[in-house]
Amino acid sequence: MENSGSPIGPSDAFDIVGIRNDGGIDAVIVCSGPLDNSSTTLRDLALKVRNYLREIASEDFISQCGPGHVCIYVSCSHTVSTEADQLIADLALEAAQQRVLLHLGEPVA
């Protein structure tokens, strides 16, 4: 699903997933623009994070990537509004219930 005008890509697909040498798994949400405080951006960000969390818990994901510790990075080289930063903090609490680390990370090259 394409999110027109949103800096968050399609909510139904991973942007980047990689398996680390230690067996952990990094999943990245790449932002194509500022994470502003618009309802569209905040809704799309929450939806994408929750879709990542649901998929990470699926048997298909575990069989493909393994049961390693998962980190989700929201990669954004643009401005991040206070509201988006707070949303990421709130979603990090949800992620922690699945033993997943979620945080705003450095941009991915």
C-alpha cells in the first residue's frame, strides 16, 4: 500500500531487514522526508511499526530469519517533530512487550 505524501513507505512491506553475524535481526523503516506532526505521517508511522511487530512475531518470519533478538530502527535524516519522537517512544514500549528494541536511528547509507 503506497502512502501518498507520507515520508513512510508502504506499510505492508519491510524497507530493510538484515541478519547480523551474532544472529540478531535488524529491521529498518526508512523515512523519505521529515517526520512531521501531521495526522497522516503519525498514522502511517504507527501502522508501519505495528505491521513490523506483527510480522516479526509470525512463524514465517522466524523460519526465514531465525529467532534472534530484533531491533527496529526508524532511519530518518530529516527533521523529526516532537510528536513523532514521542510516538516512537510510545511504540517502543509496545515493542518491548515483544522483546523488540525500537528506536530512532542514524540514517542508513
